[in-house]
Amino acid sequence: MTTLHRAAGERFTLELTLNGQRRSGQAEPRMLLCDFLRHELQAFGVHVGCEHGVCGACTILVDGRAVRSCTQYAPQADGAEIVTVEGLAEPGTLNEVQRAFARHHALQCGFCTPGILCSVTHFLRETPRPDEQQVRDMLSGHICRCTGYASIVTAILEAAAAMSRDA
Amino acid sequence: MKPVAFDYYRPQALAEAVALLSDMGDEAAILAGGMTLGPMLNLRVARPRAIIDISRIPVLKTISVHSNVVLTGAGVIQNDALGSDVIQRELPLLAMALPWVGHFQTRNRGTLGGSVAHADPSAEIPLALITCGGTVVLQSRRGQRRVPAREFFVGVLMTQRRSDEIVTALEWPRSAPDASHAFAEIAQRHGDFAIAAVACSVRLDRLDQVEELSLGVGGVEGRPVAIQVNSFVGRPAGEIATDLSEHAAGSLTPMEDHLVSADYRTALTKVLVGRAVNSALEMIRQRRDHLQ
């Protein structure tokens, strides 16, 4: 057994899987995971809002789970499987949830949207046929200042129904 | 904001983590899920010289059932606990408290032990632990120490943990099969810090008198408080709710902050105790109707 040590202020090479591809970049211990993904790996779909875990904009999938990327530090993601909004559908296409968001105007400025789409991906895997209350509980972890949430709830419920019909 | 520069250590075994903490003491912070330490680091409220990341130590992630207790490793993730059959069956009070802990996205990373070690006065997991009379297990180079949860929490973000100790596990008494439980909370928005929260467990005898009762209140004082309820044992269950509400509210000295006055916390305590007790008793009635 060994303890991994990364010295304060020293840069090291961090390797992880981003949207199915093995990637690496330079980090120091205190670097926020969201900053690593944006600045080193150009995953600009990771939006950085409050930087203390409250607003939900930076939510990504780490090993399949929807989590904040602003309250994790780069060395913690060593070897992780990360999916950001860029990896939720084939490039140039939209998935079922994204199409429902477009149909129902579930976004205006779009700042909160990538985080919500990542959350919904994990949420619907665990809860394929949610009711409105369950969707609203899940959405309580995201702040959207444009929509008032109603259109987001409608889009998620419609996408969930369509996806479980197809399944 | 960004945290101060820190050394990062990731031990793979508990003994290594204990040795590191023993050397660094107060200068190091233990990082598990980071749902409370992360914000404190980013806001620079916490400025540790070193971070010891215990999130990849397998022994801290286990849940085990013993004759009288369930032992949950400090690193068990809150959503994993919520999805655990063992916890649903053996620790129904914890299972009822967990959906109130933060949000789906924070429960996916936050841990049981992290919430206890941090000791926010409004946190639900500490409240469930003191209500059921659980124990906090600590490890240092000097050995293992077990502290009853009702003594562990001292005040706002203050516990009996010494600077060289790691919270390694929580010990929860198994729920009796005929016990009934309830959890009630009021926050500004779902997932926000509780203004007041109440946990309650009750067992009745054949005459519907209270045989066992425990009641905990969180968010009102600087730490979760187990209310002294001995005088309610033996009383007919149907008539305790109002008295218990008054009794609980009367035994607390509520905090006051920029949003909530002490009087409002007292008023909420009364309402929530009533709701929790009535909901626990209703569950007993439904269970009996179902059996008949």
C-alpha cells in the first residue's frame, strides 16, 4: 500500500476518460475539477457558476453519477470516467431529453442547461418513470433564473415517457 | 473562489491515513465527499496545509449488520445508503432522514461520516444518529475510541473529535420490528439547511401506551438535541402529541439568525414534533389494520 502525494503548487499530469476518450492534462492539487475540464481539456460545456456546490451549473457525470465538479479537486479525478454535456449525444445530434428541452423552451440563456442535462441522465437511469414531485426534487439541486422550471419539468416528464416507451 | 494551495495525500489504507493525520494534526483536513469541506476550501474559510483524501479507502465504505447494531463506514455515500436494503430494513429512521440531506447531486458524493464530522447544527444524519442513540467510532494512532453521539456533538461545527482522530464509522442500534419512526423538516427550499427538523421513534405496548420513545430536534440549538422524554413512557399514545410538542419546545434554547427569530424556531419545533409523532403513530395504526 502506498500513499499518493501531490505537492502544493506543483503541476502533475492527470489522466482520465472524458466522453469515452482517454485524455490527460496538467493540474496542481488545488485546481477545481471544473477548471481542469475547461482549461486543460477544453470541455467548455462545463459551466462554472457559484463555485461552492449550490447552483448546479457545473454538474457532470463521474463514474455514472451526477455530481458537482466545483467541489472536487483535480487529483481526486485520477482515472475517473467523466461525461460532460458534450458526451450526452453524438456530435451534431440531440438526444431525447435535449429534443424535449428544445420543444418545450426549457432553456433561455442556457447557462444552467448542461448541468441539468447531466443530472437528468443519471436521474432517469435510476428513476425511469418519475412523477412530477420526483422531478422537482431532483431539480432542487439546480438554479435556473430564466424559465421558472415549469417548462423543464414538462420536458423531462415527456422525455421520460418517450424513453420508457422505446425501451 | 479558489482554495489556498495545499498538499494532497491519497492513502489507500486506513492506517496510512491515521499516520498522516497523526503527524499533521490541525494542519491537515480530511476530505471524503467534499460536500461541506469543498465549499469551505473554495471560500477560504478553511485553509489547511494538507488534504488527506480518504475517499478510496475500501474499509470505510462497508455496511455491516451485527447482533444489535448496524455499522456504517464513514465513507458510505449518502445515496448508496438510501438505496441500501439493509438500511431500509434495519435503520428506517436514517432511511427517512436521507432524502432531506442536500440534493440528489450532493447526496451522490456526500458521505455519512462527513456529515457527522462536520456537525452542522441543522444536518439530518447527526440528528438521526442522536435520536436512535448511536455511537461515533474514531481512530487515531493511539487506538480506537467510541463516543456516544449524544455527547459527540458539542456546538456549531464543534465535536469531541481530537485533531489526530478520523471518524471511521457510525454505529446505529437496529430498529425493533414493531417500532415506528418519522422525520419532519422545514427549510426555505427543499434541500436547503433545515430551520428546524424533528426525528422520532416510538413503540407501543398492547394497551397502546408508550413503551419506548425517542425524540430529537435539529437546527434549533447549536447541535442536535435528544429531548428527555421519560415522563411520557406509560402514557396513552393518543394523547401525547400536544404535550410532547410543548415539552420539546420548552426544553430548547433556540438560535437566532438573520432569517429566523428564536420565537419562530420554537413555533416550528411545536408544529414539527406534532407532525412527526402523529405520523409515527399513524404508521403503527396502518400496520395493525394491515395485519387484521
